[in-house]
Amino acid sequence: MTLARFQNGEWGPFEARPCAPIELHPAAHVLHYASTCFEGFKAYRWADGSINVFRMDRHIERMRQSARALVLPEPDPRRLEEMILTAIERNRDTVPEAPGALYLRPILFGTTPNIGAAGAAATEATLIVLASPVWDYFAGGMKPLRIYVEDVNARTASQTGKVKTGGNYAAALGPTLEARRRYNVDQVLFCPGGSVQETGASNFMLFADGRVLTRSLDSTFLHGVTRDSVLTLAREEGYQVEERVFDVAEMLQWVRDGEAALSGTAAVLAGVGTFVYHGEEHKVGSGDVGPHTRKLRERLVSIQRGETRDTHGWTRKI
């Protein structure tokens, strides 16, 4: 991993060292006031043996945005890029061949030792980049997901919805585990007041012949990089992409003969087979992962793995 500290108003030099526990003061700001954000993206080993990282610049900018929202010391983009590239280089030999990848997890958190700082920003912080080999998310084949529709509660506070902070995931965990226990579902789709947003860890999309529908960007949910990539490719494939507010009733009408999918770094696109809403099950299309979901996922994965030419400048050779 690579590690840097912010103290006395400036970032110190970073170091590369084996991944191991770190020492943290029990009064650290992050432990009491959740001043933390992170990112997640991948580097891929292509068939020619080269290592290529996917949309690193977009993830760096989103982490800087999250730092500003949480009033954390903002990492310099060049410094963070160097930390990421060093972490990849030091782990070059462990990058799996396709369909595996090296998962990168930068994490930033406040370390100021002050338990009376509920109304004050962290003045000290630590920035770490972790690297982990990962393998095929769908090793057993793509299986349609069961999704519980929550139409009352929100995933998280609206002002931090677009921030990739641990508190958002913690807020969604309880409802997700309870829905799994009661309805045997994989995830919860949060639709506060009936307005469709996202699941606890993924953006949400609807597909049909020639059309894509997804929630328009606002502060209440994460502005996913995979989401942006899929929509860009969908437009190139001739789909009419709609980004707007829509409700549960329209979603259930759409999926009678359409498709639904979750988008994110881990799975890229994961098809939905069933919605559970007010105790009733609603089958999505045929109940299997649909052809549009498969097509757009394969298109993006082929770019990430170097099997299709990248015309967007998304990949960077290390």
C-alpha cells in the first residue's frame, strides 16, 4: 500500500510499504465523526502483458470532490495519481489475467485527536491506497438478482448522497440485511417517496429496445463512473438515453417487457430478475438477465480488458 499524512497544513511525502495495520489515536476524528471517503476502480492485465488502469482521472476527481464535501484536506491530484501508480507498480506481479483485475481502493480519513470536534473539520488526515487482486464477479455465470423496493426511506442523507463515504453504506446496511432476511433478496432499491434512486452500493438503470432510463444526477445519490461509461456506450450504440426522475409505478410498468440492472465497479452491470414490492413479486421481463444488459456489459468489459479499441481515453497503460 502507499500512505501519506496531512499535518501542519500540508501533505508530507508518501511511502510504499506492505499492507499492514496502522496506528490510530482513539480520539481520531474519523472514529467519532465519520470524516472518511474512498474510491474503487481497477487495473487490468491485457493479453499483451501490459497493465492498464481504467478511468483513474475520474476517480481522483471524485475523491477530491468528496474531500471538499466532508471538509477534509484535499489530496493534490498529481500526488494521488503517483500514489496509485506506485501501488500498481509494487503489485504488478499480482495483477491477475482476465477476467481478474487489480482492485484499487484509495481511502482518506481525518485523524485529528479531538473528541470535542463535532463542529470542527479535521486538520490532520491520512491518505492510503490499497491494492487487492480480484477475480471474476460472475464466476458461476450471470444470475438475475432479487431486489426489494423500499419506497419510504432514503439510502442516506440527501446532501451527502453523491459523496462516496462509509456512512452512506452503513446507513443502507441495516435495511439491506433485514430485507434479505425477510424476502430473500440480494439488494434494496431505495425509492424515498416513491422516487427511484439507487441501491445500497450501485446505480440503477432500465433498458428496452432502443431506450435507456436512469435517474438524473443530483446530490442524493452517487455519480457512478461505471454509470457514466455505460450511458456513453449506450448512446454510441444508438440507444435513446433518458436521465430524469421516475417513480416505482413507471419502473414496474417498464419491466413487464423491459430490463433492469445495477451498475458499479465490481459487476459492471448486474441484471435484475425480480422486484419484491409491498410483499408481491414482480418478474422483470423473462426473469433472466436481458440481452441489452449483457450487450452493454460486454462492450464495456471488452474496453477495460483491451479487447476493443478505447476511443474515449479511459484506459492508461502503466
